[in-house]
Amino acid sequence: MKIAMWSGPRNLSTAMMYAFAARGDCAVRDEPFYAAFLAASGSAHPMAGTVMAGHETDPLRVAEACAAPPPDGHAHLYMKHMPHHMLPEFPLGWAEGCVHAHLIRHPARVLASYSAKHDKVNYEEIGFDQQAAFYEMFPGPVVDSADIRRDPAAMLSRLCAEIGLPFTERMLSWPAGPKPFDGAWGPHWYGAVHRSTGFAPAEGPLPPVAPEHADHVARALPVYEALAARAIRP
């Protein structure tokens, strides 16, 4: 089985990748189109040069790798994808052979987390509108990161049932520290998940929205709410 998990940034997506890697039967790919997106768009992201130097920037070659069978004898392949990385000219034929799922998070939390790591907040690069479009293109179970943090075992069990994969409690923990499959951007973005050995506890109240992010949150909120209305629950 090949699983394409779509999410915007700061959506618990790396922890989810670690959970699937911890199964033992599942290879993972970390944002395979990120370097190609940076090369084609010229976006000034943290560590952009390092990312492009360390990863494939030709979207056709990335697509070929995504279409290939799971590597190293693994039964399954889990791919962490971000819809905003998929520029209109990038191929999508590889996605036809995947099971798709969609990971969401409240935009107030996304903006608070994203802006702490990247001071140039661009609405297009938090991915809400693109994720809604990809949900219509590639329907699949929607999972809210808040539900995962409230009850990881119940939510991962439900997600696995939805996509036809047996759940294992191995998905609930992983060793601390960087992983060999992390993207080259990990040192900038993955500090918290590198310190973790499992999913963080349930989140508290929504963070305050900074005035400079208020328009982004207002624009993203109805998109999030529409997807959240379709989310699976424990």
C-alpha cells in the first residue's frame, strides 16, 4: 500500500510520519516535492539552499520515485505531502495509485507555530486553500491533529481502519532524536518532534492571533471548518 498524507505545515505531520515509520513495515518519504517547489517557485524559505542541494529538484524524477514500489522490501510506503508544494506544472499521475488521507489543524495554531519558525508568513504557503482542492481531487479520511493529540491510540486505530491497514501500538512511540529519513530542513523545523518519544498531550485553548496574522486566520477558518466537518472521530 502507498499512502499519501496531505497537510499544511505545522500540522503534526512529522509526528504522524514518525508514527508510521515506527510500524516497521512502512517506509516513509518526507515532503518529496519540497526541493522541487523551492527551485521552481524561488520561495525564500529557511535552509532553502541546503534543501535544494540535498534533495531532487526535478519534479518529474520526484514523481517517478513516488510512483515506484515501497523500497527496501517494505510492504507499505507513507508519504508526507504538502498541497502547496504541488505547483500546477508538477505531475500528479503518481497519486492515482495511492490511498489518500488529509491532516488538518486549526489555523490559529498553524499561524502561531509557523510564524515562530518563519518570519515571512505567506497565506499561500500555509496551504489551506490548496488542501481543500486536493481533498476534492483525492478524497480520503480527514484527521484533525487536535483529535490525535487527545487520543492517539483511538485516532490512529480509526485512521488505519479507514485506509485498510492494521493498527499496531508501535505507532504510538518512537526514539528521540533526528531520523535518517528526515528532510534536510529538519534541523530548523523539527526541534520539538526530535525531543519527543510520542505524541504530545492534548492542546490547551487556542493561542491569541497576532494582528498581522488576523486576515490569514479569517481567510483560512472557513476552509478548516469545512474539512473539520468531514473529519473522522474516535
